[in-house]
Amino acid sequence: MVKITNLSKSYNRGAVKAVDNLNLHVKPGEIFGFLGPNGAGKTTTIKMMVGLLNPDQGSIFINDYDNQRDPIAAKRSIGYVPDSPEVYDRLTGLEYLDFMANVYEVSPDEKKKRISYFLEMFDLVDAANDLIKSYSHGMKQKIVLTGALLHNPALWIMDEPMVGLDPRSSHLLKELMREHCDRGNTVFFSTHILEVAERLCDRIGIIHKGKLIAIGTLEELRHGEHAGTLENIFLELTEQ
Ligand SMILES: Nc1ncnc2c1ncn2[C@@H]1O[C@H](COP(=O)(O)OP(=O)(O)O)[C@@H](O)[C@H]1O
Ligand SMILES: [Mg+2]
């Protein structure tokens, strides 16, 4: 579902190497957790996956489409939740969702059904006609999540999606992720919440200073040279 090959990206004319020769496969049916300390290169990788940044080198295939050669085809199968929910403040929640559904060419019937499904679930029915400007951070996060999922994308790419969600919404999101993958779809998300990764992910990749330094199931990581909890493994691997 995702195939990243020799991916590199630097900023400031090469002064900061944010992603350094990354190779990664994510299969259908998998929840893949992308872990790493602050500044490791998670957001840069994700922005290249969704087509917001161009790589210096390397390729990314999404659902067998090269996202540089066939960006529209690649983007159709992606639902993207960025690291901070910056949405159009002067739209109401409903206007924003309507806009997102139209961008992704969701049919009117589907649109209506899916919007009410998510608004109910995320407890946003009452706020749907208010301007997004008036929303709390968590409400914005939930409206962005909803907008990203309206076209029922096969691949969810989420950058720290639990940040700002209350425990109930965070629980709901985790359930949604599991259900999505159980139907043969794929979730790729970054997090620094190790307990979430430990409980939810089928496989985990740890990135540090732009390089992928470990990848596998939790079991595989544990049976490597770094035994113990994910926290131990993480701390050992990312030691300065
Ligand atoms: N727009 C930018 N300009 C310059 N440097 C950047 C920019 N965005 C990120 N960086 C740098 O690239 C590295 C990786 O950052 P990022 O991908 O945001 O990591 P993460 O999401 O894992 O915290 C960091 O050293 C960060 O300071
Ligand atoms: Mg980030």
C-alpha cells in the first residue's frame, strides 16, 4: 500500500538533513506506527507521502501510484490528518465538511450519510453550524479527522492524531483505525505516545535523525538486541 524507496529530504540547502535514505513498506491491513523523538523527520516524511513536499531523492508509491508522477491518483486513496488542525476558520463545520466531500467527489447520498455518522460519533452535531473559529482545539481536530475520512480512503495518514483529543474521542479514533485495517485497509500514523503504539500497531518503525533505525512487530523489536518494553527499546535506540 505504501512503498518508500531511498527517500531523502534536506532543508536550508542541505544544512539540515531531515530524512536520510528512508526505505519502508506498509502492507494492506496494517496499522503502522511511525515513532521517533522530536525533530526525527516524521512530519517531513509524512508531508512527502501526501505530496505537500517534494523529496530531494527517492520515490513513494501509494496504492501502486507514484505520487510524483501520478499525484491525483495517489491522493485519491489518501485521507490525511496533519499535525495541527489548521482549517478554514470562517467556515462552519458543516460547510468545511461539505467542501472536503466535494473536493474528493463524494456522491451526495454518501456525503450526507457519512457526515452525520461522524458528527454523531464525535459529538459535533450541535456545533456543526458554528464557525470553526469558535471551536476548541479538540473540536477542530475532530472536524479535520472527519473531513479526511469522508471519501472513505483506503490509506489513512495521520500525523500525531491523538494530540488534543479527549480520552473518549481518542478511544473512538483507535477503534476506527482498527476497524479500518480489519477491512483490509491501511493506517500509517506518527506518534510519540508509546503506549498507543504498543497497544495498537501491527508494526512499528522508529526514525531517528532522519534514518529508520528499527522496524518490525513489537515482538520482533523485543527479540532484537534491545529487549524490554517499547519505552526501553525507544530510549536505547534514540540515545544521543
Ligand atoms: N520548514 C523547515 N525548515 C527548516 N528545517 C525544518 C523545517 N521543517 C523541519 N525542519 C527540521 O527538519 C528536522 C525534522 O523535522 P520534522 O520532520 O518536523 O520532525 P518530527 O515531525 O519527527 O518532529 C528537524 O531538524 C527540523 O528542525
Ligand atoms: Mg512532527
